[in-house]
Amino acid sequence: MHHNTRGVAELYGAQRNKTTHTMTILLLGSGGREHALAWKMLQSDKCSKLFVAPGNAGTAQIATNVNLNILDFEAIKAFVVQEKVSMVVVGPEDPLVLGIYDFFKNDSILKDIPVIGPSKKGAQLEGSKEFAKEFLVKHNIPTAAYDSFTAETVEKGCQFLETLQPPYVLKADGLAAGKGVLIIHDLAEAKEELRNMLVHAKFGNASAKVVIEEFLDGIELSCFVLTDGKNYKILPTAKDYKRIGEGDTGLNTGGMGAVSPVPFADAILLEKIETRIVKPTIAGLQKDEIEYKGFVFIGLINVKGEPIVIEYNVRMGDPETEVVIPRLKSDLVELFEAVGNGKLDEVSLEIDSRSATTIMVVSGGYPEDYEKGKVISGLENIEDSIVFHAGTKTENGQVVSNGGRVLAVTSFGNDFQEAIKKSYQNIDKLDFDKMYFRKDIGFDLL
């Protein structure tokens, strides 16, 4: 009798595992994006254990950090085998561009473990500007018209200028100490400058090749797509703020804050983005036989209501992840599983209708020289916001700064103004030496 009940319990346990497929997952990366992905994956019943390599002080509080070099695929393999990892989620682009997907696929031991991220060829959409541009043109996806010319083809270049609307953008292909870009409003002058650059070597060897690009004037936004290579789900839109200074001035950074959804992305614009950009992108991957199981980040510019592609990234953006992922109501691990199985059409994507905003708190001096190791205080006083760690580590039981971008403070609201207010109220409770943040995130959306 006793033996029998144990048998039933074992059977029940096996059934339970069968229905929930609890998994050990390895997430690669160490930033705010990875903390947000980890936070979301741990809400799933399907995730029994989560390792983050190398992670940060935030991921250490919720998952198990492991000191692995994310570009050392052999070391990753050894760890995956040892810990019986059943899924690998790739945060940053470097391992993807170096071919981690292909490494797993071509290894007899690893081949059945899904890697969430594109193949090496797919990762060229971010790894090579030329590859991306050729892909866009080939699949008739709206992007800035561009072509490159040399001294031999200078007259063709002049003809190409005639097909564009002013202003005309001429870029020396080589390095010209940041001076090799000309923006010219007059067609005759643009032709003259093209000849100066190509024939008269205005910038020396740097202008032996000149790229002419159509000038786009509009407001930027990002569209995120999750795909299994044939089916796709469009995630919420977001807009990030790249410049260090208020009013979008100063040096470029990795991103100082983000807002989701983008208020001006109405149903009409979203429909155009899906029809003209997302669908042909996914169809193009299939036509070109590019294996792609992961995120597609589409950087867009809205020019008079027409969405035009500026660039592709092959992973989630940072800090956009910190506003997009919290707005997903669906189980992220279930979505990733469907991506791995090629069954993304069988799961639904539910999105929180509220707005989310995130404000980046950075080290003084960033994006130039800055100091690390500053003790962060006030984290325990945060209410009604989520703090995602970007550049942090734990030292002697204290959380200290360990990067240029240190923390991302994410909040929800009925509109982005309400959400932003909450983030700023909570940032007031945080402190570390020379802490800096922008006080105007969302300024251009009012």
C-alpha cells in the first residue's frame, strides 16, 4: 500500500513536470536589458533555475550569476552541459555576430538546446551596415536612398543627386577626423563638392569613395519584433533618448531613458510599419534562407507619417527593454519556447495598456571618463517603481557602481507624464557620488 502511494506521487510529479516543462535557463549579458529579461523570465512557472553570465548586482538578487566570458563558446558549452541548461537567451549582439547560434546548432551535444537569437548570417543585419542596406533595398523596404561612388563613377553620382530631394548628404567613406560629412542644400553645389571629394581628393584618401544618402527629417522610434523565422509578434513601440544633455544635446550615449508606447504611433502608423516593414523583413529572411529565432529591433524615422527604416539591431535595445518587457503580460519563457519550436503562431501576446517610462541614472563624466566603485544608497526606499541594474556589482555587501550607465528606474502610469513623475520621485531617493540623470525625458512628445 505504502509503496503504491509513493508510485502515484512519483507519477504525479512526472506529469506535473511534463505539463510545465520547468527549465534551467542561461541568460548572457550584464546590463539593464538583461536584468529586465531575467526579472520577466522568473515570473514564469516554466523557469525553475536562471543563470546570468556575467550578470550584475541586480541579477544577483533574483538569479544566479556565473562568471563566464560570453564570447568563449567552449566555456559556455561546458557550463550548459554541466548544469543541464535547456535554453540560452542572448542579451547583447556580440555573441550573435560571432555565431553562438550556429555553434550550438552544429554541435552534436548542444543542437537540441534552443538559442534565442539569430544565426551568424542573420546577425549581419546589425554587424554590417552594407548587408543591412542591401537587404532593405532587395526586399523593397522603405529606407533612405543611398549609393556609393568613386572617381570613375563621379558622373553617375551627379545623376543620382538629381533623383533626391535636398538637402544632400555626402559622406567620405574613410576616416576624415569627423569632418567628412557635408550637408548641402543646393544641387549644383552638391555636384561640385562631389567632384571635389572624388576627383580632387578634398579629404585625401578618405574621400576616394563617397556615400550619398537621402536626408531624412522626422522623429525617431523603435519597433521590436519577436520571430521564429516565419511567424512574428510585434512588441510595444518605444522611443529612447541617446544624448547626454537635456534637449537632446551633447555626446551620444547608450541611452538615457525611454518611453513606451510612443504617443504619436497611432493605429495608422502602426499598420504601415507592419505592412511595409515588419512583414517584408520576415518574408525577406525566409527568401534569403536566413535562420532567425529571436528579436528584431527596427530603428525607424517617422517622416510626415511615413515610417522609414534607419537601421536593424538583432537584439533588444537598452534602455528600451526596460519599458517594453515590463509591458508584456504574457509568459516570456513560453514565448521563447515557441520561438525555439517554430510555433510562435500558437501563443498569444498580451500587452499592458498603461505607459511605461525608464530614466537612466549614470556616472558623472559618462560617456567620457568616469569613476566606478561608488556606493549606491536608497535602493530599499523605492516604491511604485522597478529598479533595473545596468552597471552595478556587489562589494562587501554593498551595491556599487560598475559602469557608465548604473541604474534604470522604470514606472507605469496612465500616460507617460504620470509614469515619468513616479520615476523622478524615486530617483530623488537614490544617491551615489557624481550621480547624473536627464530631467527632460519625453520632452519632445508633449
